[in-house]
Amino acid sequence: MQVRNPEARDLQTRDGPFMSSALPIAGFAIIEAADLAAAIEKVSQVPCAVAHGAFEVWP
């Protein structure tokens, strides 16, 4: 699931294949959440997601 939240006003999620990029991926983190919805809520407020970046959430 891909998560974006441009300017903390428009939470967007998208199912499907994981993104591919010619540029390097910035990094990864392991978070603990009760379920997928809780994980989406957590990452939607991260500065990268708010600044027009994207996060991938894997169960």
C-alpha cells in the first residue's frame, strides 16, 4: 500500500505494485501498529509524506 498526505490535507492510499524508481530509495523503518489502518495513520503524518513524498506500508 502506498501512502501520501500532501501538505497534511489529502491522505491518499493506493493498492498495487510497489513503486520503482531510477533514484535511490531514501531508507526504511520498521514500525509497530495494531493493524494496517493504524500504520497508515502513523506514516501519513511523517514529514516526507506531507512534503509530497510517498511511503510504502507492508503488512
